[in-house]
Amino acid sequence: MPGVKKPLFPAPQDAEAAFYEAFTKCDLDAMMAVWADDDDIYCVHPGGPRLTGVEKVRESWRQIFASGQRLTFQLREQQYLQGMMLSVHSVYEHISIAGEQRSRGPVIATNVYQRTERGWRMVVHHASPAPAGGVPVGSDPEPRRAAKTLH
Amino acid sequence: MPGVKKPLFPAPQDAEAAFYEAFTKCDLDAMMAVWADDDDIYCVHPGGPRLTGVEKVRESWRQIFASGQRLTFQLREQQYLQGMMLSVHSVYEHISIAGEQRSRGPVIATNVYQRTERGWRMVVHHASPAPAGGVPVGSDPEPRRAAKTLH
């Protein structure tokens, strides 16, 4: 869409907020405005393959939004790794579906943002289903931060 | 392990090679030498929860290596996003298990490395099972690079 002015995201958190807002609203243009215009962007939906490049990423969101399901998100246990040009966010997405009583099991997402001329934009969304209860390998209930251990 | 000198990884690729070598050899010390000594490191094994911090990450690898399964990896369709302080790698891991004829379905991994005083170290390993065949959402067989599309 040449000539369409895209919003600027001064911080990765702004891009992340816009990502989940676009997801909630099923707004494809707003969703793609969050993503960088780059061959190397990629998206892994829960249980899905890696989709690389703007065309495939856009098409996947188009299909998801076309399903008509309206989702709402609660983001928990957010963690950030901040660099000069890249910012890596990890969140637990607790997803509710309009019209369904039960919420889905949580999804773990690694979201990567890159600083561009137009502000911070998403370059990676890697999502995978988190185990629904049970005792996972090497894990007790996840605190916000693990104790610091220097080796 | 105070006083133990850890290897330096001059490039993220060196850390990545060391990661898969340690995984192949079930070498826990070598594995943990690849990871940064940081509260914020996290690891998501395929289908698993997010394990945050050195203790939980180490314990998960200890359990995996204790199982005695010897794996070999073929890495394919590698993609890199390189920043000053962070480097994001995406790979398809094609895993074979010693003693088994069939290889497992591939795993998609997002590996993030951070530049530290001791060179590049792993800070994130987020792995999820890729679909075994079938036609995934919005996807045809993944080429090495998608065509560039500027909006």
C-alpha cells in the first residue's frame, strides 16, 4: 500500500500493545502495520509451521480474522530483553473466546521487535501452546523472576 | 561454578554451534556454558512451559540428558536477525534418535543470543513441534526466502 502512512511505535511496548489490539479487533491493516516490511519477518501460530515474509504472515492473519472468532487476551508474566535494535518479549497469553464460557489454555509467545526508521516494528511472533496444568519438566509454578544464580 | 573459565563465543553462530554440540553430546556443563548467567534467560522445550532463570533451565537439560536418549540434529532453513546486542536465529531442527529408524517430526526453534563480556551467549530457546505434513494455515512449502513485498 504505497503512500499509506503507517503509525510510529516509539517503544517496543507500543508495538506490542498495537499487536494485541489489532488481534482483538480482527483488524488486518492494523495488524500488518505492526509488522516490519521485511522478507525475514516470521510468524509461528500455535502448532503451526514457520511463515516467513510479509505475504505469508498477512495471509495467515487474514485467514484467522476471517474465521470470525473474537478473542480477548490477558497478558501475564511478561519478560523483556532490550537491545539497541532488537527487543525480545515473552508473554503468557491467556485467551478468551467470545461466546465460550471456558478460556483456552495459555499460549507462550516470543515476540521480537526491531527498531526501524518508522519506529519499533514486530519481526517475530513465535507462539506455542503451554501445557494445561500438570507438572512440566524441571518446573514448579513460575514466579515472576527466578532467583539470581551466578556460576 | 566460580573460577571455572567459560569459553568465549565471538559470534552468535559459534554459540549456536556449541548449543547443538552440547545437546548432541548430552554435556550439561557445555550446555550451560552456552547460556548467559542471567535471571531472564528462558527455555521452552517442545510442548513445555516457559522455564525462566539459570536453575530451571539447567534442571530441564539435566533431566533431558539423564533420559539417555542420544539425538542428532540437522538444521535447515536458518534465518538470522542481527542486532548490536541481540541476535535472533530461527531454525528447523530435524531430529534423529539413536536406535530409531524414523526421525521425529521437525521442531521450529527461535534461538536468541546476547552479546556479553564473555562473548555471545544464549538467552532464549523457544522450541515447538512443526506440523508433520498437511497443509498448514496460509502456507505452501517454505522457500528459503519469501519474495520481498513492500507495502
